[in-house]
Amino acid sequence: MPSRFPNEFVYQVVSLLLAFILVHAIFVALVRPQAELDARAIAAQLEAEPEREPTRSFYIVIKDYEQEACFVLMLWALAILGYKGRAAWRQQKLLGEDVLRLPEGLPIGPEDTRELSRTLESLPATQRHGLLPRALQAAIERFAATGNVQDVSTAARDLCGAEGERLESELSIIRYIAWAIPSVGFIGTVRGIGDALGQAHRAVEGDITGVTSSLGVAFNSTFIALVISIVLMFFIHQLQLMQERLVLDSERYVDHWLIRRMRG
């Protein structure tokens, strides 16, 4: 199977740059200006009615740099998930087709392997390098070499198992992003608490505005990071489930449509 690493790496880099540009543009043009307006409105409201609880603004909650970084990482992860999910979906569609194009009930002998190989090689390149055609090809080649049906079953199962491990390892970058998002949120927490401690002398003097603002940074960044992480983990598990089903369904397809019809 040709290596997809260069194309996938380029896609990941480009998607990261686009995610950063999009999110940063939204924050500069909309979020931070609106957050500043909301902060002024809240300050005016508190000055006029000190006993009234101010309305919490969504823009103020997400305005800081840590939240911006979390949204960038979220879009980046979703772009990678979409890329891998589309690839798995296209391979899953192939399971509903008659790839071998054999008459129903026709037994398969070693003399049929060359024709079956040509049938698989005639598939479009986007399909030919998928899991199912490769598993079928490995089984056919093993049958041509040994004529032993048990060896064919072992070859197909080993290839599907190796593909499952490869798909699992390729999720490492997405899992890293899912881990990095809460970490970025905790960085905001540390920064906010540090700023609050640096303004403790003002609180002693009676001015707690700076302390509350810094604590807001701390709690808001953690809140947004955890919410994004929860949402992202849901999509990660859905992709993992799709890939596991692809591997298991491919094994069943090879067993039902090929191995059971072989005669040694």
C-alpha cells in the first residue's frame, strides 16, 4: 500500500494554519471588541446598581488567549477527524459491493486466483489500496502459493489485524490534541491565579476588580477547555468505532465471499 504520510502531513499542516487564521480573525474582529463592550456595560451596571448580579457574557468567557488556542486545536482536530472519517466511510461503502464479481455458489480453486487478482487490480486506485481489496488480494495470493484454506484465513486475519493496529496508531495525533486542550486551559488557570496573587495588595486596600478579573481568566479558560475536550472525545470515539467496524466487517466479508468458497 503506498504511503499516505506526505499527503496526510501536508493536510494536517494546512488545516492547522487555516484553523489558526479563521479563529484568530474571529477573535480579533468580533470576540474581543464585543467582550470589551460587554465589560464596560457590566461595569456601568454595577456602578448604577451595585446590588444587582451582572449578566455573564459569553464573549468575556472566551476572550482570552488560552480559549483562542483551545478553539484552534479543536478545529484542527475536527479537520483531521473529518479526513480519517471520510476515508473510513469510503472503505465501508465498498463492503456493500460485489468486489470479486463471481457467480453465486461457484467454488474457487487455485486455478482461479490469477483471474481474481486481475479483477482486484482493475479497481480504481482509490479503492484498490483500501483494506478490503488488500485483504482479498493477500488471501488470493496465499491460496495461489499454498492451496491451503487455513493459511488463507490466517493471512487475511493477520492483514486485517495489522491494519487495525495501524489505524489505532494514527489516532495518536488526535489524542494528543485532546490531551493538549485541557492542558492549555490549565495554563490559563495558572496565569489567572498568578495575576490575582500579584494584585492581592489592591484587594487588601479594598479594590478587588483586578483580582476578580484575573480569577475570571483562570476559571473561564479551564471551563472552555474542559467543554471542548468532552465534545472532541465524543467524536474521537465515534471515529474509533467506525474504524473497528471496518476491520471486523472486512474480515467477515473475506470469510463469507472468498474463503468459504475455496476448495483446496
